[in-house]
Amino acid sequence: DAGVIQSPRHEVTEMGQEVTLRCKPISGHNSLFWYRQTMMRGLELLIYFNNNVPIDDSGMPEDRFSAKMPNASFSTLKIQPSEPRDSAVYFCASSTSGGAITGELFFGEGSRLTVL
Amino acid sequence: GQQLNQSPQSMFIQEGEDVSMNCTSSSIFNTWLWYKQDPGEGPVLLIALYKAGELTSNGRLTAQFGITRKDSFLNISASIPSDVGIYFCAGRGTGGFKTIFGAGTRLFVKA
């Protein structure tokens, strides 16, 4: 079975450009999470969805960040305009509702973003 | 907000040695999780703990859910070079899906 699929794996862009990161959760999983990983701050939860509905976006750094989940098999994280401090690895993870109890998140391989 | 304090930050050990790392929190968690991250990969779940006092093993790995529900430890016995990586603890509190991660323990194993 395919795991969580993220794209692109690597993105280099210039400050001010729009960045869109994509995620396809594991089929049958109905919870989806976006995390950001940096050396300084570790793994930070940005936002999570349950049944395509955003439940908690309190981790989203600022208005430049937005996330959508238009259907059960696709989510995007958009940064507009991007800034150098947004450089990080962005992970998508999914779980079943049972994961709400068991806590088992399955992570994608991440999207490494570099903003020059 | 909820925070996890994970220690040590890094460990340099010899192959064959045992390793211990732990996490503490000021908040109570209902679930404790331990993940490992290899370079260029996403974290992978090693062990999940669901009950206070629970002790669970997965091969050479053993983890415990602290009785106060505010801490957990992970032990690795007889370390091998492929144990190298970053180990994260993670906790999930009451009433939700939110999973908080510790800062990670970087493990280096010398053959």
C-alpha cells in the first residue's frame, strides 16, 4: 500500500514567490496533519484536518500560510508570499479516526523548502 | 501550550551499548509515542503506549508510559550502527487529535 505522498520533495524559490506543497494521505485515513521541521524549533504542528474540515490551525505562523483539504485524498499548504525564514522541511501525516485514540501518525517523506 | 522536554539532545555511543532517553511534560497525556527519523525521511512510529504504567517492547526497543502520565522513556539495548538517527517522543492529550513532539534525541553509534 502507498504511504503518504508529498510533492515536491525539494523546492527552491525566491523571496516573495508563492509556494504550494501537496499531500495525498493514505487511503482510508480521515485525519491529516501538516508539520514544519527546523533545527531551531523541531517538529511544529501547523494545522490538522478531520474529515476534510480544519480542526485546529493555531500553529499556522501567520496569514501568509493557508491550508486546504478539498477532498479526502488531497491537501495543500500554500505560502504567499514566501520569506527566507519559511525555509524548512514540511511534513504531511495522516491517521485514521482511530488514530485520534491511538495517536498513530504516518508521515510522508517531506518537502524541503528553501527560500532565497 | 503543551510542551515536551526530551533529553538528552544527543548521544554518542559505542556499538553494543545500551541507550536510554526520556520525555517529560507539565501536562497529562493519554498516549505516548516514540518515533525514529532517518536522514531525508519522515518520522516512523516505533512504539505506541496507551495506558499509564504500560511497558512495551519492540525488538531491542522498550518504552514505558509513566505512571503520572507526564513522562515516558525509551531504551535501546545492544545498539547497532543502523540505530543512528533522531528519536522523537510525542504525546497526545485528552479530547483531540493534536500530537505534540519533543525536540528529538540525535543518536550516533560508533562501530
